[in-house]
Amino acid sequence: MPDTCRRVAESNPEIEAAKERISARATMAPISSRRSALAPPRFLLLAATANALLAPARVATAPRTAPLFSTKSLYDKTVERKAGQEKLKVAPELESPPVDSTPEAPKVNGGIVIGTRKLVVVTGASSGLGLYGALSLAKKGGYYVILACRNTERANRIAKEAGFPKNSYTVMKLELGSYKSVENFVYNLRAFKGPRPLDRLVCNAAVYLPADPKPRFTEDGFEMTMGVNHLSHFLLIQKLLKDLKGASDPRCIIVGSITGNSNTIAGGLVYPRADLGDLSGLKAGAGAEMADGGSFFGAKAYKDSKVCNMMTVQELHRRFHDETGITFSSLYPGCIAETGLFREKRGWFRTIFPVFMKYVTGGYVSEKEAGDRLAQVVDDAKCEKSGVYWSWNGNAQQVGLYDPAAKEVRGAGGSGGEIFENQYAPSTQDANTAKEMYDVSMQAVGL
């Protein structure tokens, strides 16, 4: 059969003419032109590579099967459905890491220590962006920083090792896997600061659990990623709005991510994409695995939580900025490829990923530079505008380009460049979904 096909092709003058035209064009065209004509665009190659690095493999499971004809009555099915709905209201007994919501004894007389400095709270301030952002603010001299962390012993040790100036900070316990701990933190913060207002609130802490085959849950029964990254921060903001309202130039900042923005390479081309769906999971309450009501998928859970973060910023701006004067903003500081956020990834990934982001995509930024960027949004007069999503050095909608003068790859949100107002993706700008998400979140945190 192959020989027959070849003979037919050789005897067909149209095929022979087409072959000659292709051969002539290949001979005449310069190598660069031939490469561009035959090779896929660079961003597609990078997207494919990024998928290989970032997109986790889902655990294979047996397909769910059901008998062709059900022997259960309509009454039995109704009883089971109602039982399932009741089950969602109870925190599930699954294997999750212990959430330590043990209250911390309040510290008092902080007003004397704070003096005339501005008071700023940074969650997740014992590592990565939170640590370096808090350190940058403390070294400015005009800020007193509350390091809000789940492990206070570790946070105190790391703060000393990092070189925080003397009397520039206090560590307070905040376990974001527990609403009770959020309440305790707010109580302790007020006991410490007294009647003075809170000048800045930075919601930075996050968990990323891409390797988990099944969900972990917070003390209140919510999937851990959504509970820590979104819901507990949401509750914290609601509780501290009146403390912020009394300050001059108050600011509330929620750290965003390009992974939740579908108009970027990481958010739009790297599987899976964020999708809140109809919010049925969030509406169901405790026990639901995903915001859209689907089965747990760790990488998507993180992206979904970041969509909620960025929608929250915009909805807070619409609801409270004019009334309170609080500046609500988000930021993407660049890809901090060595951050502890990737601690759940395999060793080879943690080795290769920083190199890939630095020399291929151009999205890499060091922890120190990312911390300085966070501090800029907290402090800079340029960042007084509310409702803005801040970025640097390109918008991560393209790969970086090599700058011979700087000898670096630039333009993809990585190192260098100036701050600018980035664009939210249409998916995070949907005002109707944002309003619904906000109202459902209010219910989920018990407000």
C-alpha cells in the first residue's frame, strides 16, 4: 500500500509542482524566516514548558460507575440528598495537619513602644514576601510592624536572624486556619495598640498544596487553601475596617497573583485555569472541596483563592473607599521562585524553577526585591489610589526579552522596572460575580 501511494503521488503533476514550490521557498528563504515559519511561536513553547513544570499531575482514580437501573425509591434518594446537605454543614473528619488555635496572652502598652510611627500588620511575615516586606518597612524607620504568624517562636527567631532593627516589631500569633484565632488576634492587636488606629493592613500569607491528592480542612471545615488564602483574610479585614478608618491615609493590601489572572501566561495558558463557576461550593459552606463545587484539585484551589483575593480588593473599593477613605489595592511582586510557597513541590522543581523563571521567562524576582516592592505599595505616595492592581517591569502577558545593556531578561514582571497600574483580567473584573462572592464570603465567615 505505501508503494502504491508513492507511485500515485509521483504521477500526479499537482503534487510534484507543490513539492517544487516548497523546495524553492525553503532554498530562497533565510534561515530565520524558515525557522519562524516552521516553529511554533516562542510563547507557546514557553507555555508548554511552564505547563510541564507547574501543572501538577492529578492522581488517577477509578471511574465512578452506577447501576443502569436504580433500585432506590424517590423517598430514599430524597433522604440521602438531605443527609448529604447536612453533612456539608459539619467540619469533616479528614487527615489534616493540626491547626493550633490556642490563644496567645495579649501584649499591652504597645502605644509607648510604637510612638509616632505608623502601625502596620503583615500576615505570613516569617518567610518569603511577608518577611522581606516587613523588614523593608521596619528599616525605613517610620513604621512599627506587627508580624502576624502562626508559629511565634519561629517568627521571633527568624526576625532576629534577619536583622530587624531593635524595637521595630512585635510578633503576634495568627493561625489563619481558624476563625477563632483571627478573633483572638484582633483582640490582642487592640489590647497592644490601645485607642490608636491601624495605618496599614497587609494580607500576604498563603498556602499552595498542588501535590495533595485530597483536601485538607481548616478548623471551621473549609478547604485549607480557600480558608487560609481568602476566607480568614476576609474575616480579618472585616474586623479591622473600623481600626483602619481612624488613620490618615489608611491602606489595606491583599497580595494577588498572575496565576489568578487569565490575561497572563501563567493564568491563561498554564493548566489548570482559575474558575469559580457558580460558586456552588463556596455557597455550600463547610465540607465543600472547591469553590465551584467540583472535586479537589490543589493547583486550581490556589488560583481560585487568588481570584477571590483580587475580586475582594475591587469590591471593598466599591463598598468602602468613598465612605472610609481606605485605599484598597493588590499587587503582583514578580515570581519569587525560591519562596517557601513552593515547599510542597518536589526537589527537582525547586532547583529548576528559579533558573527557568530567571533566564527563560524573565519573571524572576528575588525575595528582597519583592519585599521592597511590597513596601513601596504600603508606603509610596504614588500608591494612594484605591482599587489598583500594582505591578513592575511588564505585565506578565509576554515572555521577557533580553536587555544587552542590563545583561538581564526583562519585561515579564521580573526584576527591575518601574511600578505601574496593571490591568485586572476580565474574569476578576466581573462586578456581579464579585458582589456574589463577597456576600457568600460574609456568610462563610459568620457575618
